[in-house]
Amino acid sequence: MSRLSINLNIGDDGVLSGSGNFRVYSTVEPVQDVVSVLSLTDDILDNGNPAANIKKYFRYSTDGAGWSMWYAFNVFNEGEPSVVSTIPLAGMGELYFSFKYMYDDGTSDMLTTPVVIASVTMLLSVAQKQAPIKLSAINAQVRCTSEVCQGCHR
């Protein structure tokens, strides 16, 4: 097995400005021969908003069109238990990944200062088909939705 680190730099599309709002970030190119997700970390500026109100979801696709269900997750490091690390991905071939970040404090109010998602990083275990690679890293191209207000009436 080899290890592959995929970094999604979100850039200017990482702003959540209201409660109930969310954005979806997806990889543009597929990753070959993924066996499992070893860790998921992110870089978020909560700007004084309670971090517990930031909801995080993960899903995957073999074709970039039909997606798995959303799996709620908290960031985790290698060796720590997580529902995402137990998803059986081996043998699926090419995989696309998608992340949904939502801020929800139970209201539909605008935030005084927005939450900013700067990046998401996945460490993957991938099947080794060539000479062993200890760790390879990719800065992935990211497709991002506009900020969406779920159930809001503004």
C-alpha cells in the first residue's frame, strides 16, 4: 500500500455567512485504487462562531454523477476511529470525493463574522501498482457550489 495526501485548497469559495447555509466542495479529477481514508483534517476560521455548529459531511462517487449517502464526520487523524475510515472503498476503481460544510445554530440569522473553510486534506491508502511510494501529495482541483441557504427564508 501507498499513501496519498490530497489537499483541497478552497480559496475564496470557503465563506459561510449565515446559519443554515452550506457549500459543497468536490474533487474534479478521480483518484485511482483507493483502499481507505486514513485521515481527514481541515483548516477552518470560525471567527468566534461556535465550532460545534459547523457540520461536516463526506461522500464518494465512482463516476462523479451518482454519489454515496452523506457521512457525517469530525476531523480525525490516522489511527483514530471514524465512520469514514471504515467505508470499504477497495476495488471501486476511480473515486471522486465531495465534502459538505454547513453552519447551523438553529436560526436562519446572518453571522456577524463569517466562518471560512480554507482547506480540506485527506490522507488515503491506495493500492500499490508500481514501485512503492511512501507518501505522495496532490493539490486537487476543486469544484465548489455557491453558498446555499437550507430552509432559510431571507
